[in-house]
Amino acid sequence: MSLHIGDTAPDFTVDTTSGPITLHEWAKGSWVFFFSHPADFTPVCTTEMGMTAKLADEFEKRNVKPLGLSTDTVEEHRAWISDVDETQGVSLQFPIVADPDLTIARSYDMIHPDESETAAVRSVFIIDPDMKIRLIMTYPMSVGRNFDEILRVIDSLQLGDRARIATPANWMPGGEVIIPPSIGDKEARELFPQGFTTLKPYLRTTRVE
């Protein structure tokens, strides 16, 4: 069965490059950026692992824990990390899940048979501290992820939770946001004392910190 936004992220206990973890316990109180790769020692994956390591401070300040997965063993992952560190100029510290029997990849619908029967596509799951799936993205094997977009989505989700807003197309932090139609004008004036602009009764914009 496919996972959907709003579902509880399936829990699992698994060996990783940082030792055994149980997802829900390991992530407790944090957001999770859970992302899969087709295989170790592959070029696009190497750059993505490197970028995740380079953005360690950005993830940390957002209270996000990265967690990688590919359908290889811990021993293969550790050997590959040496290549990632060497070629990408990083020191990769986040855990990479070992999933050689595809159990986790299948439970998260990361195996797309027309792409490969054994290698995971490039899936992204953003999971909140309540272990609810908040975003799902899937890239083909040949396309590396846009990490600016991953951070942008996390910023949008976290701001939305904090301020009860939605974000418009191409929103960037600091830009105007949208007041959801479920919030009436009276409540909006209480929630957003800085004021808002009504373009249509269903389209009101404001700015929040």
C-alpha cells in the first residue's frame, strides 16, 4: 500500500552506519529528512550524499535529522562514505540505513519495478516530530535532487505550523504568505495584527516572521 501525506511514517529498527536505530525513537522531537538512493558507488548519489553533509548546519538549525537509505550493506555504505568525503570535500556524519533485503524500501514504496527491481528511486519523505509524513517527492534515478527546494519546503511547513499560514507559488523565506480561507477575517485580524491585503475573499496575503 502506498503512503500518503498525513500518514504515520512506518517505524523500523535497522542497522545503519551510525549503529542500530529505531526510527521513531531516534527521531523523537525532531523532523526527519528521509531520502533514498539507487545504490552506493554511483555518481549522482555521491553528489547528493555530499550535499546533505554540506548542509548539516542548515538541517540542524531547522531541527531536522537527515537519514539516507540505499539497498546495500553497512560495510558497503562505510566504504562509499570515504569516497563521498574525498570527492565532495565533506565529513559525512548522518546515518545511512542498510536495506539489502529491500524491506524498508518496499514499505516506503521506494522500489518502482519499471526503473529497477532492486534499486530504490530517489524518494524524499519529510516527517514531522509527531512522525507524520508531511511531504513526499520522487525523482527518477538520473535526476539529482534540488536541496534548495528541500530546505524551502521544510521552512514552509515549519512556518505554517507556527503561524497558521500557507505559502504561495515560488515562496521564499521572508516573502508574503497566504491566510487560509478557513480563517475568517475577524480571527485573521487577531492572528495577524500587522494587517493583511485582501485580493479576493479567498486570497489574503500578509507577512510573518
